[in-house]
Amino acid sequence: MNKVKDFFSNINVTIGKKIRTSFLILILVILFNVLYTSLTLNTSIGVLNTISNDVNPTLTVLRDFNRLITDSKTYSTNWVYISTYKKDKEKLAEIHSTIYPAQKEKILSMVDQLALEEEREEIRSIVDAFELILADQTTVMESLQSGMDYEDPMTVFICEDLIESNIVPQSDDLIDRLNATIAVKNQHSDELKETMQESFSSLTINIIVLGVLAAVFAFIISNWLSRNITLPIKSLQDKISQIQLGKIPESIHVKNRDEIGSMSEGINSLIEGFTSSSEFASQIGRGNLNANFTALSSEDVLGNALLSMRNNLTRVIEETNDVVKLAGQEGQLDSRINVEDKDGAWKDLAQAVNDLLQSFATPIMEVKRIVSAMAEGDLRARYEGQGKGEIKQLMDSLERALVNLSTLISNIVSNANIVDESSVEMLNASVEMNANTDEIASAIAQMSSGAQNQVVKVDETSTLVEGILSSSVQMGAKAESINDAAKAGVLKSERGRAMIENIGSAMGEIDTYAKETYTSINVLTQRSAEISRVLGVITDIASQTNLLALNAAIEAAQAGDAGRGFAVVAEEIRKLAEDSRNSAQEIEKLVEDVQKDTQQASKVMETMNKSVSTGSSATTEASVAFQDIAESTNQSLALSEDIVNATKAQGQDISQVVSITESVVVIAEQTAAGTEEIASSATELSSGMNNYSEKSERLTKVAASLKEFASQFTLR
């Protein structure tokens, strides 16, 4: 197996030829499958057309003809034996006039299309036989047209004989022959369907087999393409993806001798070049600028660029080290890298180093200037440059320090002036406060005397309020009694109103039942009148039946012995008609008695309705009166409850007044005690004012010292 794979791999064929050959084989398999399927479907379609164009229309026409024969037999039989059934007569006439002619045209058109001569002759003979049946039916239809025709025994006998001897047996025979023909057609249809089913089953199996073969060929082709094209391309894609990520993959094992093999060899050369270049770049990245590296050729762009990068990097690092050493170790902040002989990124790097040194030198020089001014007491100097990062934070901090220091000294000067002015005002105020304390002591003595009088008056007020509270309690008890009596009145009026309403409801129900009874009696009267009318009709029918029976007996007597049996039947019918008339007369008499009784009951119910209506009106008036009483008692109850609530509220208010007066007494006593305490505090306040004057003098001296210190600084 491996030898076969190696053989196909070593074939020197392009990828395009491999793909075209593979798809050509697959297309041939698919075309063979489509061709075989088309042939099988054409055969099945021919069978299906035979069923739809020949068998199915023939069966439909034969079944309709069978149904037509059955219906004509049924309707012609009903024409003779059921003379009053007009719908069947109309349907039979319609069959003769319109349905059969149209059906015959379809049958003859179908017969011309049949393939077998035997079938055509059989159906034509059935049509001819049915036309003979239609002729017999026409005789029956013409013989029995009216009721008088049905009374002719001979006509009826002839028609019955046609039905039983010709029409029915011949129709049954035609139906059997049609059923046999339909059975043959059904068998032929089933055979065709079976043939078509076998064809479809064979087609399904062949499609499955060919589909499996196509799938196998497709699998073999896809597997072969995958091994010869997809897998090598996937390997190349993996290597290229690793190179895109910056990785250096391993070399590719080349098997194919086509375009993919050539691409693989080119990728291997690229991998070898990347490996040596990446190793050299790694040495440079680790700081080994003396690593050995040789370009692949003079056209090796990457190798020559790496060598140029190493030379430039070595020169820039040496120059940068020299400048940093001068600035950092020797303090020469004005030393710079020469940028005239550099280009591109190397020039940008040298300029960036110079800018870095400049960014450090400028803030340091500014800080030196500001600190020198601060040492001389001049706080007006500020940083005027543009800084960033931590240098900007340093300058901002220095700026805030200068501002805060200036603000502090300014505040000291301002506060010293304020303290000086305040101390003078405090001295003047202390003199005035000493005079005011004497006046306060005199006023407090008068307040203490007034507080004692207030305590006495409040005690008298509390006694009066307690008396009012006792009277309010007695009035509340009487209001409760009135409220209880009002509640009892409301309950009794409610009971009376409920009783009247129950009586009114009962009277309403009696009135309703009386009206319904009156209505029922009226209906009964109407029904009895209808019964009398019906009995009259029955009596008339009995009389007519009696006359007909007499006529029949006379006709039978004239017929002699042949009509003797009919005379006996006519006599029995006459007796039954006489008995029916007598019974109807008895029932009519009973109905008249019932009508008299219902009329009397109707008058009694009318009188009772008037009495019930009068009682219902009286109960309605009584209910209204009790409703007024209930409303009055409810109003009395509401007023009594308002009085009770008012007395309760008044008692609560008076209780609050008592509580308040007691609180006023306590407050008055506290006020008297407080005035005495204020008098002693006024004495202590006078001695405190003397100490206040001494501290004001000391504060004036401190303010003068602060003003002298702040005058040494120069501020903005």
C-alpha cells in the first residue's frame, strides 16, 4: 500500500490535471446515475399515464352508469307502489330527460377509446338493454299520471307486472354485468399499479446503489486529493502561520514533485535564512554586539540590514554614554549629542536624549533662581516654564508652597490688624458690660417678685378647671342614657319596617301568583275552544267517512259477489265513523262544562287580584310610614351620638387644661427659682468682666509683635 502511495506521489503531474481528472471520473458516475434514473422514470410515467388516461376515467363512467341504473330502478318502483312521493317521480323524469342522455354521450365516447373489442361490445349491449328498461319505465310513467290512474286496478296490475317482471330483474342483471366489467377494470388497474410500484422499487434500489458507488468514488477522489493537495497545502499553511506569529518552524519533508514540492523547497530555504538571522538578532537583543554573522549574499536584504543596525547601535550607545557621564558625574548640564551626522531613527534617538537632558536642566535652573529669591525674602518669584510628568508635579508643588507661604504671611498681617482693633473694642465693651450687669441684677429682683404672684394665680385657676371637669363628667353620663334610648328606638323601628316589608313581599308574590293563575285560566279557555273546534272537524270527518262508507256499500252491492268482502269492510268503517262521531260529541260536552268552570274561576281570580292589589297598596303605604319613622329615629340616634362624642371631647379638653395648668404651676415655680440663680450669676459675671479687660490688653501686645515680623517679607 505504501508503494502505491509513493508511486502516485512521485507522478510528475500538475495540480490542475489531478483535479480535472478526479472531477471527470465523478461526473461520469453522476451522469450514468442520472441516465438510468431518467429511463426508469419514463417507463413509470408511461404506466401512470395509462392508469390516469384509460383505466380511471373508464371506472368513473362505469360507476356513474351503475349508480344511474340503480336510481332508475328505485324511482320507477316507488312510482308504482308509492303514488304520493313526488320527488322520486321528478328525479325519474329528470333521468329520462337530461341525466341519461348526457351519461350516454360519455359512455359512447369512452367505449370508442377502449382497446379490447370484447369490452366495447359488452358495454354497448348494456346500454341497449338499459334503453329497453327506460322504455318500460316510460310506459309506467305515462300510465300512472294522476290519482284516478292509481284507482284503475287493471292499470296498476299492468304496471306492477312491468316492474316485477321486466324492470327490476333486467336492472339487476345490468348491474351485475357492470360490476363484473368494473371488477375486470379494477384488476387491470391493480396490475398496472403493481407494475409501477415494482418499477419504483427497482428505481429506488438502483438509485441507492449508484448513490453509494458515487459516494465511494467521491470518497476515494477526496481522499486522494487530500493526500496529494490538501495535506501538503495544510502543512505549508501551518508553517506560514508560524512565520506570521514570529516563530521559526522546522523544515518541511518534501515528497511531491509538483508545484507544492517547489513551494516546500522555497519555504525550507526561507526557514534556514530566518533561523540564522533570528539567532543574530537575539544576540544583539541580549547586548552582544560582537556576535559573528555573515550575510547570505550581497543581495541578502535582511542580513545586511542587521549588520548595519549593529554598527549604528554601537556608535549611538558610545555617544550616549559619553554625554550621560558628563551630565551626571561632572554636572555639565549643557553637554549634548551631535545630531548633524545622523539620519532617521538614530537622529531622533540622539535628539530625544538631548531633549531629555534639556528637560532636566531647565527645571533645575528655574528652581535655583526661585530658591535664591526666597533666601532674600522675595516671595514674588514663580516658575515660568512648561513641565510634564513628575517635573510638572515638582513645579506645581513649589508653586503651591510659595502661594501658601505668601497667603500665610498675608493672613498673619491681616489677622494681626484685626486682633489689634478687636482688643481695643473689647476693652471699651468691658466697661459698658460692667454697667449693664448692675442693671440686670435690679431687673432680676423684680422678675422674682412677679414669679411668686404668678404661682398663686395659677393655683386658683387649677381649682376652677377641676370643677368644670366634674360637671362635664355628669353631662356625659346623661348623654349616654339619651343615646341608649335612641338606639332602642332605632332597633324597634327597624323591626317594624322589616315586618312591613315581609308583608309587602308576600302580598307581591300572592299578586304575581294570582296573575299567573288568571293567565293560565285564560290560556285554558283558549285551548278548550281550540279543542271544540278540532272536535267539530273530527265530527265532520266522521260524517263524511260515514257517507263514503255508505257509497262504498252501495257500489259493493252493485258488484255482486265480487264486492261482498268490500261491503263488509265498508260496513265496519261506517260503524267506526259513527262511534268516532259519538265520542267526539261526548268530548265536546265535557269541554263545554270545563269552559263554564274556567269562566267562573276566571271571575273569582279577577276579584282576588283586585283584593290583593288593594292589600299590596296598603302595605306599601305602611312600609313608607315605617321608613319615615326609621329615618327619624336614626337622626335622633345620630344627634345623641354627636352629643356623647362632644361631651367626651369636652372632657378630654378640660383634662388637658387641668394638665396644662399644673404644668404652668411647675413652670412658675421653676421661673422663681431661676431668677434667684440669675441674680447670683450676675454677681459672678461682674467679676469675670475684670479678667476679660486684662486679657484684652495682652492680646493687643501680641498683635503688635506679629505685624513687626511680617513686615520683613516682600509679597505680591
